[in-house]
Amino acid sequence: MKESLESEGYLALAIVEKKQKNYKNYFEYLEKAYNSSQKNPQVMLELSEHYMFKNDLDRAVKIARFGLLCSEKLQHAKTCKFKSKTRKDYNEMKSRFNYIIANRYHHQKRYKEALHHYNLSISFYPNNFESQFGLGQIHLAQKLGQCISVF
């Protein structure tokens, strides 16, 4: 319980620093959050998005895959450390993790895998516009007749 609170506290501080555009402190707090609880999916989501922003897509995907696994385990666990999270919160997290994975495949032009993860992302959270946009881009790239219906 203590590790969860400590991790979430550092994560909150990291987000505050990010909003103030103090990225050095942001990343330091993010590292502290991760070191406090290496299975907190919220921390892993923030870390994977950070690495995606830094264009370190391999690291972003590695963390996203582990975060996805942890979020699924926590969602289904009988005793969940993160009780404040609802099903919607977990689905939105899983959507964002899948978007990060899809984005990597998309950049590699591995469209089949990217489509799979974009679709998973949208199935978990239909309002994920980044995934919808990525899906539309792939349909355009493949010159499919579905372009208009996706956009």
C-alpha cells in the first residue's frame, strides 16, 4: 500500500512539472514513481508516452506492452491496489497502450499489426481519436475503399 501511494504521489508531482514545462524535474519524478512501484500501469503509461514523445519508440513499446499486461492483471485482480480506478479508466489506459504499440508498427509500415492494435485501442475506448486517425492513415496508405467511412 505504501509503495502505491508513494508511486502515485511522485506521478502526480511529475504531471505537475510536465504541465509547467519543467521537463527535467518531470522525468526525475517519473523515474522515482517507477522505482517506487514498477507495476503501476499509470506510471508505465506516462513513461511510455514520454519515450514516444522523445521518439524512442522501441522503449515506448516495451514499456507499453508491460503496462498493458499489468493493467489487465490489476483490472481482473480480486484485491486491486488501485481501487479508485474504474473499468472505464482501465479501458482508456489499455486503449492508450495499444495506440503506442500501433504507432510503432505504423512507423515501421507493418500495417497488419498496426491495424490490429489501432482496432484494439478503439475497442477499449472508442473516443481515442489518435487511433482513429492512425487507422484512417493506414487505409489511405493502402488505398482501401474504406477511407471515407473511417474518417
